[in-house]
Amino acid sequence: MIKQIFFHDIFSEKEEAIKAPFTVYTRLQKAGAPITFASYFGYQQKDVQGKSIAGSDEHLLKAVLRDSTGVSYFPLNLIYDLTTGKPHQGIVVLPVDSNGNGKISDDEKFYNELSTVIQHLEPKNQGDINNIPAEYLNFSIDKNNPNQNAIAFLQWVVQNGTNDLNAFGFLKPEPSRQLKEKQSEFVSKKGK
């Protein structure tokens, strides 16, 4: 159904046509969320069909909130109020077939609380999750002429930053990936 809605690909899935009215909204400029979303389903950002909104993810969210038929993709920290853990007023998270059995089961309706969503989506469960794109957030600095403040910040992120990720709607990385980052030659040598 996702490919029908966002990419107008009616041949990729063996489902009936969608009868409910909907309007797809997408980002005009290249950005992490639409690139991740499209590539997960085998497309590019330019392939997302719908009304293109200029600006940030927040502009996209405002457009969806103004249209009762609006649908889009968003990072968790825009869907949920980080103080209450509930979806922002006007946002309804549509469940997807995350176990790939062709239907939405009761155990796939876990979107009422941010903490529950994170629990289902953390990397330890990713092998069991379909149709929910997730990607790593990366920082980059000039390796040839690194700024010492930037290196200090990266070291702090690697050492401490993962403690607070869930509170801001981000998933924690797999422990093996986190260990690799902590042992990074660039972070450990250049930062001394």
C-alpha cells in the first residue's frame, strides 16, 4: 500500500486500489527523511508523488495538518510531542504491515506512545520490522583540517550522546556500531 500511495506503483503490491481520498505531501529539497524513505522502498526522492513543499520538515508537517486528507512521512521527533510522548494534535500515525504477513495485526498497532514505538523499532528488533525506514544519523568534519571544537563535540556525542537519544525521538544504535564509533581512530587520536 505504501508504494501505491507515495510512488503510484500499483503493480508492486497485490492489494486493491485505495478508495479513501488522500493527498500526498513531500519535501521539495533534498533531505535525509525523504531520501531515507524513498530509498528504503527502492526509489529516489524525486519519485515520491504528491505536492512538493519547500522548506524544512516542519513546513511539510504544517501542510499536512492543514489538509484533512494529507499524508506524509516524518521523523519520530516531529510526529510525537516529546514531553507527553503522544502524537501531536492533528497527527494520526497509520499502522503498516511491519511483519510482512499482508495485513495489519493488533500487535502492529503500537503507535500511541513514543516509548512503545521506540521499543519496537530499536535495532535489536529491526530484523523483524518491515515497511518502516530507519537510517543512521551521521556527522562529518573536514579530516584534513579538523576543528578541535568539532572533534570535542563528536567525542562527547560518541561517549554520552546515546544516553538521551530516545528522549528526543531517535533510536539508539546497535551496540556493535556504538563500540566501533568509540574506537574510531579519528575520534580518539585527533581529539587528544
